Amino acid sequence: MLILGIESSCDDTAAAVLRDGRQVLSSVLSSQDQIHSRFGGVVPELASRNHLENITPIVQSALETAGCGLENIDLIAATQGPGLIGSLLVGFSYAKALSFQAGIPFIGVDHMAGHLLAVFLESDVTFPYVALIASGGTSSIFLVKSHTEFQHLGRTRDDAAGEAFDKVAKLLQLPYPGGPHVSKMADAGNGQAIAFPRAWLDEDSLDFSFSGVKTAVLNHCHRERQSDSALQIEDICASFQEAVIEVLVEKTARAATLHNVDTIVLGGGVSSNLRLRQAFSDRCHKDGRTLHVPRPAYCTDNGAMIALAGYYKYHQFGEMHHGEDVYSRSVLG
Amino acid sequence: MASYVFTLSSPQETEKFGNALGVNASPGDVFCLDGDLGAGKTTLSQAIARGLQVPADCYVTSPSFAILHEYPGRIPMYHMDFYRLSDSTEVIDLGFEEYFYLLGLTVIEWSKRAEDILPTDRLGLFIEMGPNDSRRVTCSFSDEKWHARIQEILSESGLQYEILEK
């Protein structure tokens, strides 16, 4: 079975062709960091107008790279939400139109389901598992019970982890993209140099809060500048990174203990952070748990994970009615 | 253009002020929140949401990445953030202008990036960091109706203010 997956929920327009929920034949996206970097911040091609310009060539390119045509496709899956309505509508409506015109079954999937299942593009994982999805827009912990059953255990109450990295980079006047630059500086710094706060929230909470650590970095910089000290950028980056990672690791491990689960999966763009991977790997080793981290291209937004989530949802529930619409807030709770 | 200037000396005062703004908000209001990173724009937005009766389990998070979050409340809250946008053409492309004229409250962080397309009748809230975690707020507007509304909000929050006319 060949599945065409289409994703347009936020900045990227992406499409992929997947065989049988495993083999990625192609995965194409529109993002180009070098175009945005001249703005000195994250200035994405986010307008739905751009999705509109991108969608046909991106889907064409995914089909061509996979060496097939629309006539070979057995299922079309598209992101239904959450995200910007205008952006979602481009991919979702395009997918519905293709489905209608070519007589191919159609299914809409939740963007988060894509991230939670992306690990299956590379590995066989046993259910249930605990997944941490950390990106620019999300920091959430889920209990994944099957390919179609997800329980939301914790989420951010203010800033997402990736957003904190990006904003700290901006405060320190590091170039875009912020996250990788903060990590790179952190490599040369001492993570214990500055005691930035860890927001644990209520004792039992699996929620996150990263707004405070961002403000703590800002206050630290103000104080240093007032006393005419040169900013130790490397130490600031390393200490900030440790503060964020410690909370992500601890809460995810706590969720696994709470639900008696021995497998942890990471997803989202922040999972590309090497220090985060190392910290999770160490912790899982210590606790006797298995860790799965997809390659970076499957951690960030992509069409293959949407095709994959669509494949399993279709097998469970069948095709979706063309009258279905997009939604801005996740239905996964 | 009139401005009210006052100091929020603690997170509790920020909470009270934001809550009063939310209680006072009416359909079609546009609140524009500006100030540097860490000034407390999202924190104030959260307090406004509480005043607007957005349910507690609906976390009001930073919209920087998603650009727009919608929340149910006494009236809907459209929480926008232009941080990642470069100018007003992007706001127009996203179709956000129409939200300003719907029956909800629009709260915009980093609104200055698209000042030219904001409605004339809006409430500007410029936040600056002060000593000891305090915040200095400059509240500005052009429509005279805001005098009475702002005075009511500030007196409910127990805040002393200074008025600047220009």
C-alpha cells in the first residue's frame, strides 16, 4: 500500500510517500533556513499564501522522488489540526480535492499523532510507551497505548522548550536558528556555572514551564552588564541548556514510572539536541529503560509521519468523509 | 493620544490588573502588548484570560510559534503574537485582520510589527522592566471612551497612575 502524506499545519509545506507504514520512498519539505536567517530571527515562510504556492510542486516532487504517480497511491493522508486554520486548509483541502478527483481514499490526522508515531518510520517499538514531543511550539508528554490511542499527560503552561532556546539565542544575539547555536556555545561552557531555576510546578504535575528560565537568563545578563562584567556566553548557554534538559528528562522519567512503562520515545525538533539525547540515554540506561529517538529529519515536521499516522488510523477507522474540516486546537487532549 | 503611566510592583499586581482588563473587555476590543523579551507580555495575557473566564484547564501559552491561539471565555479570546512576523503584509496574508472585527477580544503581542494595519480604536500596553521585578506600564489610546474604562480598571486594581497628554 502506498500512502501520500501532506503536512501544512505551520511553517513548512511537506509531502511524503510511504509504503506500508514503514518504508519512506520520499519526504520533501519547503523550509530553507538560509532564507530566514537574514532577518536575525525566526521569520518563516508561514503565510498560507506560501503553502498555496508550495503545495503543488512539493507534492509533485514527493511523487517523482518516490518514482510513482498519483494513480499508484492507495491512501491520501493530511494534517487536520492543530495549527493555523489558513495554513491547515491549504494542505487539507488539496488532499481532499486530489482524493475526490482520483477516487483515492482520504484521511485527516492529528499533527501530534504524527510526531508520536514517527519512531515507527525506523524502529519497531512495543506499546505502551511514554513520548516527549519538544519543539518550538510544543512541550508535551504522552502515553501512547497503540497506533491510535494517545493520552496527554503533561504540557507547557507558557513557553515551549524550543521557543525558550530560540528566545535565549535572541537575548544573547546569537544567529538564527537559535537552538543549534545555543547548543554549540553550550558545548564549550560549564553547565553548572550559573544556577538557573528549574520549574517543577506542583509535586505531581507533569506540566512544564520555561518562561521563568528565559527571564532568569535575561536578568543574569542585565546584572552582568550593570557590573561591567563580560558575558560568559558559553557558560550561560550551557547552564540554561542544563536547566531545560534536566526538567524534560526528569518529568518524562517520572511519567514512565507513574505508568509503569519501560520505553521512552522522543520527537519534535528539540530532540535533535545532542546533549538532550545524551541526558535521556544516560537516564534510561540508569533506570533500565529503552530509548528511541528518530533521526532529526523525522523529529521535525514532515510528511512521512503524517502518512504513517494516516495509515494506522485508516486501518482502524476507515476513510474519512469529505465533509470533515480542519481544527485549530488538538483533539488529543 | 492620551497615556496612563503606572507601576506594577509585584506579580500579584500584574495579576490584578490583567484580571481587571479581562473583566472589563467587550466584544471587538483590541489590546496591543509590546515590550522586550521577558517584559511579561504572555504573563499579562494569562491574567487577562482569567478575567475573561477562560477555563483554568485551557492553558494560555505563548503564541510566538503558532502565531495565533483561540480560547473560549465569556467572549472568545484571540491571542496573537507577531514576534516571528516581519511586517503587516504577513498579518494580512494570514487573514488575521478579520479577527479584529469579530465578537471577541483580540490580544496581540509584538503588535508594533504590524502597526499600520491595526484598528485605530485599540488599547496599547507598553511594558518595561523596572527595578526589583517591577514593571512600568504605559497604557495609550486615541478614543476618548478609554479614559473612563481605564480609570475604572486601574481603580479596581488599586493602582496609582499619572496621565500624559500629547
